[in-house]
Amino acid sequence: MLSYLTRLIKPESFLNDRRGNVAMMFGLISLPFMAVLALAVDINYSSSIRNKLQSGLDSALLAAARESIAGNDQAGIEAEFNVYFNAMLAEMTDKVACGTPILVQAPLTGDVTASVNCTSESILGEFVKNEHVDFELESAAKFGLGKIDVAFVFDLSGSMTHASAPGYNQPSRLSALQSAATTAVTKLLANNPQGSDDVRIALVGYSHAVNAGEYFDEATGLTATRTYTHIVGEDPGVESVGYFSSHLKFVLYDSRDDSAIGEISDGSVLNVTDDQLDYLNIGVTVKPGSFLNGNTGSIHLTFNGDQHAQTENYTPYAMFGDNGGDYNAGDVPEGWNSIRAYVYSGANATGTYYGWLNFEFKIQTPVEESVTITNTCVFERDSDEWDQATTPRIGHYLSGAEAVWDEDDEEWDTPSNCNVATPVPLTSDLTTLTDYIAGLTAGGGTAGHLGVNWGRYIMSPDWSAVWPNGSTPLGYNVPDTKKVLIMMTDGNFNRTHHADLGTSFEQAQAYCDDAKTDGILIYTVAFNAPEDGEAILEYCSSGVDFAFEADSSQELLDAYTAIANSIADLRLAY
């Protein structure tokens, strides 16, 4: 800058000028001008240096604040601060020097303040006899702003038993998850000084289903232990055919008390008990309004071809006869039977013959097959609120695992159990959370949409009645609160239970959209995940800074640590 000005002004030309005291006047004028110019340049330069130093001080203080709220001692806090601050100074020009920073930690709140005196060389200081610009920097990180509910959602499918990375002696993906999740949970709960519950954590594991455990009844409207019953045999049915079906009525009776068991039409299937089999009879009557009323003298009945024949002149016209209206017991066997009725105007099958009616019908003694299951596995909600985290209630319950009768094999298909890990509602108890993580097991498919679902349910105010006291979710619009969902998978979302709602991938998209509409921040971790698994997590995340990928146990630990630090930053302000 100076050389440019001297070239432009050329002082020697003024010294040679004999017209008055031009040189002297220039000197008097140029000195203040140079001083002002030097000061402006220095201010601009020092301002730039100061901003860089302030940014570095803030970053170092944030690192120190994390160590403070994690419970580290003063030496550890200062060491973490110096790592960041010295790294920043190393990148600065050698024309900047700073003294020893003063770091102060508030013993009760965990708040941290820092101050440092720095100096930078003056660029044009020789013009104003000021070779340095001195300034003081200050920064403060205040802890404990608002409340945060965090839901960790873990993929516990069978592939989590695979190695976390190629090579020998690599931990399983599940083992790597347990280590990383324990670290993250511990870091987050360190944000609760003096035992407060400003930060609460919930845990959910999923595979092909979610084990609702003690919350099954509220979520599904069912009971965990329930009995299913099926009658083995053909379904009863009636198909009346033929002209005379509108004139004659056939009824199967229990002859012991003349009680009607059921009407017989062509194709009927009638259920009877074992003790009724030896006391059956069939009665035939003329239907009201038929022209046969008053014109019928007798009805000749045949049963199963030539097995039995009976002619009746008076009502009731009984296949096996009667005694004054009391039915006799006859031989009506199980299986398909045939009955035929011939109608005459005269007694003993004489006179005008009006025609005949034949029915095929089945007698069966059904066997009641029952099964009792105890199962708390749940799937998606099959209702018009399937994509929302609304209250479970009649018409909008989640689907529970059911026993199904296999008609081909004539046996019950009972549902398989899902993972033993049941949801842990919001809590600040570290032991509860770490014990759950330590006990995780893996197996089954990957119904990732169910994981997203339960991450929302466990933080939804609409589900408050389901969770125990102390685990009531924060409201969506409560000031100074945050809700965070951390979704993890190592595979494709590939298992659904109500296909009409879309694939697991498609359902997860809808659930994530609804969660983000409610203001939930979503972090995602794709651990050794294939392309489709990464794609759905990228879609669900709240942005590129919220989506993590890991291909080893160390990278998984780094991801969960970064997420924990990021969430902790939500509670720190400068």
C-alpha cells in the first residue's frame, strides 16, 4: 500500500518545485492522511483477526462445556479447551499472539466462561508509532436451556449378528451398536446436572415386529394371553332348489325332546353333538300358503335310497315315525344323506300324485379346535390413521400377532415371537438404559417402518396414557423443548403386515414426513446398510448434517458420539 502511494505521489517532484512552499505544505497535509489511512487498515485487519480468534475461542469453549457437563475434572476440561484453542492459533498468522486463556466453570450449573488477551501486529503502525493492536476476547457457554426428549431406535434384525467390518476378530454389528449406544446415552444424560430430568431418553428395538411387552393391551386393545377357537367341519349352508321346495319344509329334530336342530334344504350342513347322533329324526310339513294344504292325504319318504322307507298319513310326516306327535329315534348317520318325499292326495300313497322333492344334506359332529397363545408382537395400524401417531383406540388400534387356522393342514398356525427387547419409555435413569442395551439380541426381518412408528409413539403426547408416570412425552409446542429421533438400520426395509398401506419403505416415508411435521428432529445412522437402506434413512433425516453412515465399529462409535454432541449443543448457548 505504501509503495503504491509513493509511486503515485512522487515526493521528489515537490522538492524541486520552486513555486512557494509546496513541499512543506504537502508534508503537513500527507502525514495526518497517512495516519488515518494506517488506522483504517489496522482496524480492518485486526477486526478480521479478532473474528477468527473469537470463532476459535467459541469452538474451544463449546468443547470444554461438553467436558464440563460430562463430569470431567478441571484439568480435563482445560486440556480439551487447549486442544481446540491451540489448534486454532496454529492456523493463524505469526503476527498474532495470545496470552494464557482464563477458563472458569460454574460448579453447580456446568456453565463455562473463557477470556484471553491477544495482540496482533500493526500493518502500518510505523506511521502512527503504534506497532501492535491489543484486544480481549470473551466467550460464555450457558448450560441447561430447555428440555429434550430423545428416542433411540435400534435395528435388531438377524443381520445384526454379522461382523461389523471385513476381517478377523471384528465385533458383531450388534456388539458395536451396544458399545456406541451406551457411549451416546451416557454422554447425553451427563447433560442433567444435579439429577434433573431435562434430558430423557427412550429406547426401542425392532425386527420383523416390535415387542410391545406390558404396553401391548393399550396399543392393540387385545390381551397378551388369548384363546382362539375354530370349528373343524364344513360351514353350514342352505341352498333350496326344486319346485316343491316352496311347498315342503324339512326339519332335523332331536327326538328326546322334539327340539328342532335345523332346517334341511339341498346342500345343507347341520352340526350335531355326539349324544344327539342316536336320537335324530326328520319331520316334513306343508308350508303355509301351499296348494298342498288340505289336499295332502299322505307323504311317502325314502332315506338314502333303499336304506329306509316310511309312509305317513298324518302330520308330522316323520321319516322314522312318531308316537302321537313325539318323534321316534332314527338312524341318521354323519356325512352326506339323501331324503326324498312323494306327495299323494290319498292315504297310504294313493290318489293323485303331486310330485316329489329330493334333498342332499350333511350331518357333522364338528370338533372344536382351540389354541391359547401369549404373544405381545405388534405391527402397523390398519386404519385411516395408519400414518399418524394418534391415540390407540377402537378402530385405530395397532395390529397384534394372531393365531390363524390353516384349512389345508387343519391345524393352527401360531405367530412366532419377536425380539425380547420391549420399549423403554422416556427416562433419565442411566442404569435402566444401559441394562437394556447390554441385553439386546438380534433375529428376524427388517420392518423399518415399525421402528420409525414406535420412535414417534414413545414421544407422542397422544400416547401419554400408555406410558407410566414420569415418562409422559413433552407437548409438541411447549416452549424451549426439543424432540429427537435417532433411527438406525443395517439393511433394507423389507417386511410389512398390511400390504395395502404400501411397502415398508413407503410407509416409513409417510411416518417420517408426519414426524418432521410435528417438529421432531431425525438423525439417522446407516450401519453397513445397502443402497436402499441408506436411501430411506437419507429421506427420513432432517438434513445432510443429520444423516450418518458407518462401515465399522469405530465409525459407528464416531457417529453416535457426534450425534450426542450435536444434541448436547442444542442445550448450550453463547
